[in-house]
Amino acid sequence: MEAIGQLTGGVAHDFNNMLAGIVGNLQLASLHLKAGRTEQIARYLEGAERTVDRAATLTHRLLAFSRRQTLDPRPTDVEQLVDSMLDLMTRTVGPAIGIEVAYGSAFRSTYCDANQLENALLNLAINARDAMPGGGRLLIRTSDIAATASGGAEGQDFVRISIADNGSGMPPEVAGRAFEPFFTTKPLGQGTGLGLSMVFGFVSQSGGRVHLDSTPGAGTTIHLDLPRHHGSVVAAAPLPALATPGPAPRATILLVDDETALREVLAELLRGAGHEVVEAEDGPAALAQLARMRETLAEIDLLVTDVGLPGMNGRQLADAVRETAPATAVLFITGYAESTPGKDFLDPGMHIMVKPFHLDAFAARVAALVGEQRQAAPAGTAQDRL
């Protein structure tokens, strides 16, 4: 119960502060607008947007702790990933801390979200830096945990990444609570207490384990054990660019979300970009709209749908749409923890964005998908009739 109280109290505290920042900036913008003083309005709106970004970061960390975040897992070579991060880590920890690397894994490959693994390692590097205010050494080591020594996970090999510092260390009573959300020993304002809990949640959601060894005055070592991947590591296909190189092709888009306010905002944005938008609040309504369109020989180029729809979920809707139009591009948008997609959720031509997102990023992703769809579409499809 103490941990639950700490979690809810921490969430309430942080969100109340953020809501106060958002409301305060919006009210100031409104007051200035009513008084005809428009020169400061952009500053207040930007302040509200920055606070929304902080709130989004908090929710993502909470979802990571609860193992409900949306992951994009793929085969990942952990040693290549660490290599690619060394410059960033060196700049982050500063010149007083030396970084050493010792690679010793024969397995090397795991199946995880590489971006989230990078975030986890960076979090651990920052924690190590804070434990060594006078400078010190940060050692990153890789090794293998074979199935026979994997602590009861029969038949499971692990790739281990160990991050060790020679800083202040933790007493047992602190080490025992290190992964609790909002638990921190840092001074007020210098830590949220969510860094280690986020690492723990991500590794657990990826099928792995986290171990912590710490000795006061000697330092701390954190081991991340991630399941070994037996297949080859293939370079990730590039995501659609988040910058629109030119005018976007016009398309017919079926937009489905049960949150009316968000759906209206996205529809206005897409129509402003020149697209024809058909709106629906759930799966059956979307299929009914699609049936009416097909009566006039109209088709859609892109389905944009929430995942956590009531009744028929977004993936079921996408499958129904693709039964008669298998080449339809699909963009899932999700912010619902219970509908977190698994590793087999996305078929070819399906993409995903996590709410909340910036509207310019959403518009650019749609433009890129429509462009790809236009290039791949055979003659006589919906695009040719626009």
C-alpha cells in the first residue's frame, strides 16, 4: 500500500503542476487576446505546449514502468548499439568521468525496441554520473548468460549488459526500493524517481530481467538481461520521414477515433493539407462509411485509426478493410495502455504513432505514407481518380 500511495501521490503531484502550467499559459494568452495585446500570445502558447510535452514524457515513463508502453521490437546487436551511443554518453556524463567498454558477448543479438534500450542505457549513465559528483569511472560490459545458468528460465539464453560505476553506492534499504516509481534520493527538483522504474518496466516487457548490486562507498552495477535472439540482425527499414519535402499528394483518408475532440482536430488538419477525409467514431461506423463510398466506386487510400476503439478494435477494423482492399495503407494511433500492440501486431503497410504526438509530425507521417501508396498503387486505384 505504501508503494501504491507513493505512485499515486507522485503522479498527482506532477500532473497537477503540469496542469497548472498549461492552464496558466492558456489563460494568460486569452487575457492578452481579449485586451488586444497579441505580441506575447505565441510565447504563452509555446509554454503550454512545452508543458504538454513534459506530461507526455511522464505518461510514457509510467507506461514503461507498468510494461504497457508501445514497443517497436526488432533484432538488435547490443554491442553495435552501445558503440553508436558512446559519443552521446561521453558528452552526457562529462569530462570528469571516464567511460570504458568491455565486450564479451558471443550471443550479441536480442529482440527489443532499440530506441527504448538506448533510453534505458542513457538513464543508467545519468544515474551513474550523479553518483560520482567528483568524477570516476563508468564501465559498460557485455556478456552471456547461458540457459543452464539463467535462473530457472528453462531453455532461455540472455545477453547481459552491465553498467558499473565506482560512485557512492547505495545502502540495502535504498537499493531495495531503487526500482519503485517516484522513489528518489536526489534533492528536490533534481530527479523524478522514474528513471530506474522505466528501465525495469522496459526490460521486463521485453522478456528480460534487471539485477542491481551496490555497495556503499564502492559503487553500483546494474545488469540488464535481455533474451537472446537466434536470427540474424537485419538493418531496420527507414521510417517515413518527419519532414515533408514538397506538396503532399491529395488522398482519401478514413479517420476513425472515438475521441471526438481529437478526431475533429486531425480531420481539420488533414483537410487543410488538401485531403478528403471521411470520419467515423468506431469500427462499425467506419465500415458503413466505406460501404457507402464503394456504392459510388470510391475507395480510400489510407486508414488512420485508433487502436483502442470500443467493440471492434483498430486492428480488427484494418483487417476488415483489407479483406477487399489489401493494399490499403494503415496508420494506427494509440494512447491506450490496454491496447498496447505486441511484436506481431503490424503487417506490411501498417504503421503506428503513439499519442500524444505533434500535429506536424502526424501530417508529415501521413504525407509520407500517401506518397508511398501513390508510388505503389497500380493504375485505376483511388489515387488515379483524385
